[in-house]
Amino acid sequence: MTRAEVLSFVKSVRAHELEDAVMLYWLDTIEQRIACEIYDAIPGQHPTASSAEELLSVPAPYDNIYWTYLLSMIELTTGSAEGYKFMNGIFKEAFGEYARFVQRLCGSPKGNKKGGESV
């Protein structure tokens, strides 16, 4: 999924007045979080996307991380507390699903570093 596809999908399911630049910033933020929390990257060392057509790192069917995160952030900034709590819960579940998938597929990068092995 590209950044442009995520923005288009989010606009189709939730009307909002936020600029694309804000949404793209949030996509960069979640890409950084995925790199750090799932792949154990050092904060700030994961490059940000340079184009809206660039593919995001999480593949289907786990790419719902992106639109659930954006909808959660839209609710946080322009919606209700209840809407944010609901959407953030959905996002957290999507994030956890992907983290568990990566752990099953590759093993835990953090756990492997403790054991002296590299991934």
C-alpha cells in the first residue's frame, strides 16, 4: 500500500479538514514506530518516505495498521474522546497482530539480540 492509497482510503471513510501534510507526517510517525518497536531499529534512523507513491513497509493483510492509525489520530484531533478510544483500540489490535506475525515469522529481534544472535 502506498501513502497516497492510505490517504485516499481514509478520505473515503471519514470526512475531515486536515491537510495531507499532517496525514503524511502521521504516516512517517507510524513507520518510525514500526521500525523501532517491531524491528528494533534505532529511533530516527528509519528513512522517511520521499514520495506519496512510495510503498509503506507493512504488507497486506497487515497494512490496516496505517488507516486505523490515521483514523485514530483524526478522532484525537477533531473527533470525540469516545471515537478516539474506539479507533485507538482497533489500531492497537492491528499493530499487535502485525508484531505477533513478525515474531512468528522471524523470531523476536529484541530477544535475539539478548541471546547474542543477529537477525
